[in-house]
Amino acid sequence: MEKAYKLEFPYEKEGSIFVNCCGLAKTEPLHSFGPAVKPHYLIHFILSGKGIFGIHGKKYPLDAGNGFLIAPEELAFYQADEQEPWTYVWVGFSGTKAGEILEQMGLTDHHPVFQSEKTDELYSIIREMMEYNTFGLANDLRRNGLLGIFLATIAESAVFHGKSEEDKGNTYVSKAIEFIQKNYCNPIKVTDVADFVCINRSYLSTLFQNYIKMSPQQFLTAYRIQKACELLQITDLTVESIALSCGYQDPFVFTKAFRQIKDISPSGFRKEHKAGNITLKKENLEQLDNLLSKL
């Protein structure tokens, strides 16, 4: 048997991410679930005791401070220990962004286990979530807001079991590139990129060299020049305006960077393009697109 306090919210059916259910349980020895499936994402976090979690033919022995994810329609099994049965909190959730958020955190059905030292905090969040247990917009917003805090607490504190260094490195590079793509028009530096992905500049440079064979600064410059080429071709903006639009505060620095990559000045590029006589240097544009497609 299981002593459980459980709340379900069946009327919530849409949104980017929302709570389906939550609860707290103190289990009896050998209490088990499955093998069976759930219709939504479900995260358990173990407060005390121990047990076994099984999915995709793998078994994970877990104890206090560990958590595990069950994805929708994935066959899973978990069982409390005979001598030290576990006590855990859980939250079930759905939404159009739920899977994407979990993947960004590093939690997937193939990497479903994590560890966190934020036991008291995670417990308190679920207990507070259970207090907002009646129908109404205010309670919906508070409950779903607490779900975001619960996931954020895991994301900032958790160690994800089974995630290789290669997986982590690829994630850092992908997020750094995404940051550059969104912010190339601002006067960002490589240190800003490194700060965004929460690693030091030296490690970021090593990862970029390993994955795309160029430094973060080379990629940032090449991406800015790629965007400058597009503006030179499709607009009549001045070179100074294009420099500012691509993150360069000084048009002379922009022109120097452009010439180093294109072997031609921005105004010369525009003139040759309009004459239908432009030749692209092979390190640029198409090569950048090919690199991005591989990440």
C-alpha cells in the first residue's frame, strides 16, 4: 500500500506547459508501479528511502536526492526498497513546450535520472503547489508558475546521470550559436556568449574548435559578415548603418573585418553584386550553414 496525498487537475488541457497532477507519497515496502504508461510527463523526486526505477530495459537504483522522469506513453516501472521504502514528491505536466524544456534541461526518456541537493526546496514547491487546488484562473497561474520554479530548481542544481561529456559539449556549442544568432546585432563579445552558457571563455573556445573547427570569435565575426552581406545585397542602407545593424560600433572596424573575410570592402562587395560579378570566399556563408546543420 501507499500513503499518498494526490491532486489531479483534469480540466487543464492546453498551454505551453501546465500541471496535470502533483502529490506526496510515503510508500510501503516493495510498493510498485507498472510496467505501465502515463499520459503526461511525470517527475518523481525522492525525499528519503530508496528503490528501483526501470525504463527501456535499464534499471536505476535510486535513493534520497535522486529524481526520475517518465515521458508520456513510455513503459516504465518503479518499486520501493523492501527495507528502506522511499518517500517522494511528484508532479505530472503537459503542454506544447514541455518536451522541449525537458530536453534543454538534459532530461529525456534516454537520460531520465538526475540528482539534486535542493531536497527541501523541491519538497516545499510541491507542497505549495498542492495548496492551490481549486478551480480558477488565479490558482491555475500560481500552480503553473510553481511548476516553472520546480523545473528551474532542477535545471540549476541537478546532475544528470548518463549524459556524456560529448552531449554536454554539443549542447553548450548549440546554445552559444543560438545566442549569437539572436544577438549578433548587439555589441556582444565572446565573454558575453560564455557567460550566457555558464562556462568560461577558454572552455567555450575549446568546444568550438572541437565541434566546428573555429573559435567563438571567428564564428561571431563570420556570422556578422554573413548578415552584412545580406543587407548589402537587399538594402540601400549605408555602410555605417549596416555596421551598426551587425553589432559593430565602429564602421572602420567593420570594414576591416569584412575585408579580411571577403577580400573586398563592403562598398566593393555591393558594387560587384549589383553588377552580377560577386565571388564568395569559400570559408563563409554556405560553409556556415553546413556547420549549423550538423549541430
